[in-house]
Amino acid sequence: MNDPILRIRKYERDRVNFVLENVDMAFANSLRRVMMADLPTVAIDIVEIQANTTVLPDEFISHRLGMIPLVSSNCDVAMRYTRDCNCFENCAFCSIILVLNVKCHDSTTMDVTSNHLEVVPHEDQGMEEAGEEQVKRIEKFGSPVGKNEPGVEPILICKIRKGQELKLKCIVKKGIAKEHAKWSPCSAVSFEYDPHNKLRHTSYWFETDERAEWPLGENAAEEEAPREGEPFDFNAKPSKFYFDVETDGSLGAQEVVMKVRIIVSFLSF
Amino acid sequence: MPDSERSKRQPTFDTLEREKLFKFPPKQGSSYKILNEFVAPHIESFNALFDDSGLPSGDGKGKGLLSLGLDDMGERVIFDGTGQTAGTWGNRMRIWIESVSISRPMVPDKNKYVKDRKVFPAEARERLASYRGKMSIKLCWTDPQGQRQDVTRDCGLVPIMVRSVRCNLRSMSSADMVKHHEEAEEFGGYFVINGNERLIRYLILPRRNHVISLLRPSFTNRGPSYTQYAVQIRCVRPDQTSCTNTLHYLSNGSAMFRFSWRKQEYVIPIMLILKALVGASDKEIFEGIMMQDYDNTFLTGRVELLLRSYKQFTMRTGEQALEYLGDKFRVVLGMADDMSNSAIGALLIRKLILVHIENPREKYRMLLFMLRKLYSVVNGTCCADNPDSPQHQEVLLPGQLYGMIIKERLEEILNSIRTFINIDIRNGNTVDFNDKRYFAKVLTRINFDIGSKLSNFLATGNLVSPSGLDLQQASGFTIVAEKLNWQRYISHFRCIHRGAFFAELKTTTVRKLLPEAWGFLCPVHTPDGSPCGLLNHLARTCRIVTAPLAVAHIPALLAKHGMSEPFNACIDGRTNLCVQLDGHVIGWATPAVARQLATSLRIWKTEGKNEIPMDLEIGMVPPSMGGQYPGLFLFSSRSRMMRPVKYLANGRDDSIGPFEQVYMDIACTPEEIESEVSTHVEHNPTNFLSILANLTPFSDFNQSPRNIYQCQMGKQTMGTPSTALKHRTDNKLYRLQSGQSPVVRPALHNTYAMDAFPNGTNAIVALRKSGEPTLHFGLGPEIKPHAKGEKRDSCLDFLDLDGLPYIGTKLRSGDPIAAYVDDVTRRTKFVKYKGDEEALVDEVRLLGEDTGDVELQKIHITLRITRSPVIGDKFSSRHGQKGVCSQKWPAVDMPFSESGMQPDVIINPHAFPSRMTIGMLVESMAGKAGAMHGLAQDATPFKAVEAAGYNYYGNEPMYSGITGEEFAADIYLGVVYYQRLRHMVLDKFQVRTTGPVDPVTRQPVKGRKRAGGIRFGEMERDALIAHGTSYLLQDRLMNCSDYSTAWDISLGEVFTGTSISRKPTGPGGEYCRICRAAAEQEDELERQALATGQHLQRPQASLSVAISSQNVLGRSLKGGDLDVVAVPYVFRYLCAELASMGIAVSLEIQ
Ligand SMILES: [Zn+2]
């Protein structure tokens, strides 16, 4: 088999569309699965609520906080898992602290959003010098994705009225989506092969005309259409896979693919 | 799609509008007016009790039902029994109740500090109290000089219907309502009793003031010569109390008139009543019944027999008949002693015979009509009416029942005053009518507390009544308005019950769905199971008339247009039809004239001419060969069901009732109109469905029972029960945190504020063969049960210094919820949390006394339990497709489509062929298109489906999440609105290995609450035997049940019985007392035998049971002859029982 080829067709900050050639299906699918569930990111894991006079109960707010994507670039080296760390509970190496302290003083309804979450230094930080992990973190590491960026809508946590208050401390930890979906960097991964169904893995159900009822997708242009009366090659295997990866911003699209490449090569070779 | 087209589309999600209404509830009126309309019969019938009801006065003077009841009740007369010598009765006293008043709920006067004395329903709910207002009556009496005296008596606190004319929320706007901790859409119609919302359910009753013919074989059991034929009329007095009169046909040609008085039945020959009413001569009666139909030999024969039967009574005049009746009923009626017999006779006729008519002459005419109808049924010229048909039914409204109970209680007060005075006279106590203090003393002995009686009635639904109120049941009148979700809640106010009596009937005829019910009772919305067909729901547009109508001018109007007057003596009964208005004979007309009159009336009423009210029901029954008895029957009374349709003759809106609907041709859609045949057309083809049935999307595509199931499941869904959750104190409240507005919705979804109370989630559904139903994150709910406790003072870790828990505290089983100091022992006591699940403290309420003068008598703590979906929870779509979550999969393992879409739910396609819920397929299709385009999809039944995306079947190639391989078949993927039902495994699972056992048998106890087991019975045992799973059998029936061990005498008998010659002992020196004693005895005997040389015989046991060697545990190694054997404890128990009867059980152990 030839060397694998990865051809990026479209690239945006949080989205990448690429074609992977000369790999077998198991490889391509494990790539997909790893992107979805095995890439470490950081997410809010423990919430200490100091004051909550909003209409939403504590655990509901905590659940919403956990789902907020946080900047996790370089997470695999910039952060330790708490379970691997030699600290007692959590420390600057294995956690980040976010605080939120909002009170509404106006008579209009106020939105509490991810923009209100602030990274604060660990209490024990500074006592010992910054470890190698901290050095590898980028500036925004651990803060909500797109915070205070123009054109990015912040994520709504809850709405408060005059006199209501929300004050809490979040402990951010590293994890993977196998543990909880909040650690997944991908919101969706689309995956396709054999757009012409030459391999006959599937059989299209149709009423009168298969071609008319099953319009070809855009990936069909990448492959040659089967010729009329072409014999069926039952030994053929899929080798060209079309991916479209959309991330939630915690990891950039490029990072996701690069990390996956490393992890998969690590696993398979 | 261009924006202009997008904005025109209906329905829309109305997100902004809804949010605006929620943030700023209207300061005038309410957000959703229609919600107030559908409970109107509840509230208006309650309002009708009062003189200031705000209802139109109709023909009357606008008096409330309570005042009318007082008029009907009249006065009681008592004599003090002095001067009995000359046949006089002594001093005469009249007592009566002059007025009744019920006030709005107020803080008691005891409380001196309160600024606003008004009490609002939210307070009653939160304090678990009742929402009640003070009732008082003005009691009047006369002293011997005839001077009127009066006294005002308190009758306790009467529950008040929320949003009625006596409620403090009356006419409040949505904004005010929210200020008073109510729902913005609060519509009332219920009572608050001990914090529960209870309402009086509608009940079906026979149509009032209309004669129906009955054919019941059971009538023949009433006595000799009774036949199966009868006619019946349920007559209603102005105060809405009723009295049913039945006229039985006897095989000798005459008829018996039956009525009941205080649950006792009485029968009077009809001739006696006819004579007593107007003193009619025999000829007059003959002509009145015959109506010139002299050729009808059947009729002449019967009338002759009827007249002849009266000859045994030797009364000629009406006066004599009255006196006779009065004499017979003097004791039964219990009226004043000084009334003459004829006065009592007249009273009997006024109070119990055709009570809807005042005038005796009119009563006489009505009785003749009843006789004619009776003979006609017997003759076969007309058929028997079906009492199960809505044509002959009306509704018992909550307010009317409430009024009847109050009236009867007031009557009881008058009667008991008389009884007490009579007892005093009989006992020789001093009875002085001149002494005010004596009367006051009598009053102290009377129970005036009507309020507690009514509270009790509402809390239990049990009717305690000496007369039975002419109803067929004594319990089951009230129900709790459960706020499980919005659909269930609003359904309570539209449900209508056939009557508890019918629930026990073995026949199913009463449950039948009759075509007459079309448009009035929903054919879909009824529970399955025992109440099926008995508990119905009103169709969406069905109204119940609650206002009295002005119809006094109608007889004159009809007479002007060709109707003959009723007193006209030479009417030919063969060619004339009777014209009746609310059970009064108002005239006669030929069929052609009658038809003309009916048409004119309909045109007048639809066009608002001649002051004919819209709610007049014009029942023109044409002459037929053996059909319904013909006539023109007009109804203007209350409690009738009516519904709007369009009248084709003039294109106006018409309001029709179930009586007249039978003779109409109503087209469902304008396309169905047939010229010369159709008279009306429906405003909307879905109007015949109830609110809930209307909410099932594309229900016209489904197999009908599935729509019935959805009506049930919609009501069991965990949704959004209320928006005033902070102020709810329900025992259990289920709340869905992630409710969504359905993409696919009928137009009515918006009309009934359904989006304000979301009930489910739009789920991506894949149909996949061999796929297990799967759910992953999304449908996460919450429950709130409650706990109650008493409190004073304490301190602890997660309790504050006041002994109350911090809000948000996490509780595990056994943690303290509250602490207080016991006044007696001076020790701190703790109230523990007993649940098994982790709970959070949501709310703490400190409650004072009802009187408002003592504070902090109770604390009330709301707990919150979170429950994300787990395997075993029940879900359903809106098409009666329920199912249990059988597996949860990680996202990566789920199949996905080419676009990366993963289903939330995978259901097996086998769910469709047998259930035929095509509507669900259409919904998922429309949902997919709607989700793709961001549009709400109209799913109104009977509408042409024009949703986008129908050029393509919705199938998509899918890939296995595990291998990445494309599935061999393309898979259908769509969006379906899913409901999570309240039945959750966490409430239902029942497992045990060991646990509590029954003290007698030592077998596991039953019941989930007591950690008991599920019975593993004989049939289950058979199944395991058949499977050959003997180890499991051993485990279930022995090890996990009543395993016990016993000592066994090796190769001998256990427990009882005789022994062999050895003296067995166990390893620890245990021995068998019986054996040892027997052995010693035997030793002794043997020694004697040896001495005497005799041979001895041992007694033999008759029954022997084999115990396999497997069950013999460790044979002792240390020597000794006793072994331990495993025995079910019940067997030991059985042996003991048998031993107590002198039966020895002997066992053979191998
Ligand atoms: Zn650490």
C-alpha cells in the first residue's frame, strides 16, 4: 500500500475538511473515534457555589458550566491529570481556577455569560517556581473560548434580575471524553467513503430511479463514477475517506488533526 | 426560503412573543384568553350561587341559586303544645332562613396586626391550608304575638372556588396574578383544600325537563302487573335541585306514577294525580289523552281501562283526591300539624310532582303528554329512547352540586331546630316561645358548621345526604387537579364522568362511543382500562350553558306564527305535534308548521332577531315510523352542552346541542357540503377532538388506539408543571430541565399556551433493525418530593443555628433535615432524611397557625432530587409509541450519518408494522425538514401535508460507530418530539438477596417499600425446572429464601418421631432429647423384655419424605451421630403444625 496522504480541502479556525487516502477503514475510523473521545482538553469539573440566588438550582448551573469549552491548546503537555499529580487535592500543575462573581443592580434582566468567568492564579502559585507545564501554556489557557472576542457570542449561563447574585469558584481539570462528553473537543465529525457506492457496502432503497432519488454528495466529484456495466470488484477495499471536523474551539482544528496523528501513530506503530 | 414567505408561515415558534408575555405579563386581562373560556362552566356555575353572580338574569329576577333554594325551602312551623285541651296546638312559631351570605377569604379578626386582610390562594397552597370564606345565615322566627325576630349565625368557613366571584383573584390581570404568586395563565375553577387543588368533576345526568321513554326488563320486578315500559322525566326546580318522576305502564292498561322522597320510593296511580291536579272529569281526561284519535282501538282500550281502574277509589272531585293524598303523606312529609289534608296534598304536588312546572293545569297537560308517549311506546308507534346517548343527557355542574349540598344542609338546620323543640316538649322541659333565651339555648345545640361539611365533601368526594340529591352515586364527585404537567392539569377541567354507578355495570353498552356524541365528547381522549368510555373529555369547542336565558316571550311568538294554543281542546293528536319549551307544553302544530317554526327560530336566533337567544336548542323531531317520539322540543335551560357550527342557510354562526344535532346534516369540511342535504358545516374539522387529542401531530395518519394511548401518555409526561414553581407545595413535582418547543406542532399548540410549559425534547431518531432503543444526554429531569417536620431550636454541621437546613445542602440517607428541642425531655431531636437517593434542600418554609395569631408551628422543606435518564426509564413519542431505554451508548459508538449526525434515539422498525403509527413517520419527516430549515411545521390533523422535504424519503446512509463501515441498508433518520414519562426505574426496581423476612415462615416479606422480594411462585418454579437450571432453583427457593439448618440423627429421623437404638450425639455433645429419652426408655424396655423374654414392636410412621444426601451438610468428622441438614424453615414450621395435631413426620435421609 502506498504511503498515506492527507489532503486538506478547507481549513478554518474551528473546522477542517480533509481527505485521507491510502489507509484502511479501521485506521480511518479510529482516527474519527480518537478525535471525538480521546483528545485531552480542560473543562470545569468541580464548582464551589458561594452564592446562588438565581432561579436555576446549583447543580443545573454546574452542569451548564461544565459544558463551556475552555481554551485547551497544548493540553496534553501543559497540564497534568489530577490522578497523575502528586498534589493532595489539586494544584497549579493539574488544575486551573475560574471564578464568577456577578450581581445585578439594574432593573433590567442581566445575562450571566462565559465572559464573566475569570482565570485566577492558584493560591499556592508563586510559592514554588513555575513548572514546565505552566511554561507550555498559552496566555489564554483555561479561559472560555472566544472570551471578549469581537463577533463571538458568549455562552449564556443564566439570566438574573435585580438583586440576584451568582458567585462561584470553578476548578478546571484535564480529561478525555470517554469520561464525560464535556471533554470532547469535537462537536461533530463527518465521515464518508465510497460516495458512488462502488463497493456496495450499502444498498440504496428507491422507488423508481436510484440515481434520481439519491443525489450524489459533493465528495462524489473526488472519485470516478462507475462506468455503465463495470464489473463489480468484490475484493476492493475503501481507501479514500472524507472527513469534516468541527471543534468547539477548545482545540483548534489543526491541533485536533495533528494530535490525532500523533496519538494514532503512537497506538498503531 | 425568502423572509416574507417565512413570516407568513403558520404556525410559528412565537419565541419572541412568548418571551415578551412571560417577562411582561399583560396588565389588562390575561395572556391566553382561551384558557379562561374552557373553565367557564366551573366558575360560572359557582358564581350562579350568588345574587351578584354577574350572569345575565334571563327570565328570573337574577337571584342566586342559594336565594332560590331558600324560597323553595319555605318555613317550618312548630307548636309549643300548650293548651292541648280544645284540639288547639298551642303557640305557633314559624322559623325560616331569610338570607345566606358567603364572604371572600379573609384573615380572621383575631389577628390585629395584618394590613391587608385578603387571603390569596397561593397562601393557602403554601401553608397547606384551605382557601375558605366565612358563611353566615340570617335565621328568623316569630314569637307568639307574630312578631318577627332574627339572629345571624356563623356557618363556618366554606371553601371558595379560585377565580370565582367570591375569590380575591377575581378579574385580576396576568400581571397582578404573577404578583400574587400565581401562574400568569391561572384560570381557577378549583378549590384549595389542605394545600391540594381539588375540583368537582362534571357528571352526566339525564336531560332535564324532557320526557324519555324507557324499556327496561327490570321494571317487571317492581310488582305485580308491572311491565318493562315506562317514561321518565328529570324535573329541575329553579334552584337547580331536581326530582325524577317515572310513569310505569301496567299490564292492566293503567299507569303508576313513581317518585322518591328522602331515598324512599312512592308510587301513586296516575288517575289520582290527574284528578288532584285540576279536578278533571273522566271525559276531560279521556279527550285529553285521545286527542280525537278515536279510531285507535289500542288507545281507547287503555284509556278505558285507566278510567275504570280509578273506580275503586270513591273520590269524584279534585278536592277529595287532594285530601286523600294529604292524608297518606302527612307523616312522610312532616309538615306543620295545623295544615289541612288538602293543603298537604297540594304541597306534595308542588314539591314532588313535575317540579319544573308551577301551574297545576300545566302539570296536568304535561302528565297527559307523558301518558300519550307511554302508550305510544307500548303500542310500538315510537321507540324507546337511549339514556346513554348524549341526546338525552346534560351535565351536572360543580356550582350546582355545591348549591344543592348547601341547600340541603340549611334545610337540615331548620329541621333539627324543630326536632330539638319537639324533643323538649315530649320530655316535659319548659318550652317558652316568648323567651328569647330559650330559642338561643336551642340554637346552641344545633350544628351550624356547614363549612366543615363542605370541606369534607371536597376533600373526600363523598356526599353525605339524607335525600341523595336525586343522584345515582354518593362518592367520587371530586378529584385532585394534579399538576404533573400542563396537559394533565388542563384535562381535569374538561373531563366528564358518566357516573360511578355505571362503572360497576357488567354490560359495556354505556361505554359505547355513540355517533350522537360527535362534537361534544371526544372519541379519542378516554383512558384505556376500567374507566374506558365512562370518563370522557369534552370536545375542544363544546361549551356548557351556564347563564339563564330569556325565553318567556317565545310561546306568544310561536303562537303568532301558526302554533295552536295548548288549551285548545279540539286538537287532533294524529296530525299535530306537541310543542314544548323546557318541559312545558306550549302548544300544538302540524308537522309542516312545526318544521317551519323550527326553521324560523333558527334563522331568528342566528340573526339575532326577535330576541331569540343563541343557546336555544331547537329539537325538531319529525314524525317517523317507529322512531323517536315526534314533536318540537325547545330547550333553554342551563347545563346543556352546546357547540358552534356554521348555519348554511344564512352563513351565520350557529350554536347547536346534542338533541337537535341528531336531526341535522353537518358537513365536516366545506367540500363535503351537499346542496339540499347539508344544513350546517363545521368551523374546523378537528373541533370534535378534545384539546389533548388535537395536540397529537398528524393523528389522522395513526391507527386510532394509538391516539388514545397518546392522550394518556401526554398526561404522564414529565414536563413543566408550573412557572410558579417556588410557590408550589405538591407532594411530588416532576420537572424537565431541558424542555423544548416541538418542531412539528398542530396549530392549537400555540393557542393553548403549550410552549409556555414544554413537555419534551426534539430527538434525532434513527430506525434501525436490531438496534436497541438508545438515549444519550439530553432528556434530563428533576423531581421534587417533600418532607415535613416540626421544629424549635438546635445546631449542627449542615443545619444552621436555627435548626433549619441551609438551602442547597446535599442530603444522603440518614442525614438530619432539621433539629428542634423537645419541650418535654429538653433534648435536641433531629428529623432525618429517609430517602435512598441524594437530595438537595430546595426550599424551607416556616408556617404559622391558620388563625394568624401564632407563628412558626410547622416547617415545610422542599427537597430536590436529580434524575438523569438511566436504563429502564420510560419514554414515548407523541403517537402512543412508548418504550423503555434499554442501553446507553457512548457517542463514539453510535452510528452516524455522512454529515456527522448521530441519533439520540434508535428505535426498532418492528415498532411500526403492527402499531401502524404512520403519523410518527410523517412527524419525523416533517421534523427533519423543519429542523433543517429552522421552521415550525404544521401538524394539524385533516390538513393536506405540504411540508418541505417530501421529495426524498429521509433515508440516509449510515456508518457503524464501532467499525466505521457503512451499513448494508440505508437508514431512516428524522426528528421526533420525545416525552419522558414519569415511570422511572428508580421508583420501581425491586431486587434483594437477603433482607427482612416474615417472622413465622422466615421467608422474604413482600412489598417494595419494605425491601421485600417478588414472589417466585409455582409457575416460575416450573419454568426453572423445565430449563434444568437447578442451581438457580436452589438459590431462589432455598438459599435466598428460608434456608435453615437442623440436626439430623444420622440415618434416622429428624425433628420428631422415634429413633433407632443408638444414642446419637453431635460433635459438640449435642443430643436429641426425644431420642435419648426414647433410647433410655427402650433400654429399659429391652431390659424388661430380656427379663420377661417378650419381643417388642415399634410404631411405624406412615409418611416419609426423602432428603437427598446433597442437603446433608458436613457429616461430623469428630465422631458423634448427629449431622447438620439444610431444611427450608417453612417445612420445619409445617412439621411443628402437624405435630400440634398429633401427626408425626418421619424423614428418610440418604
Ligand atoms: Zn496537582
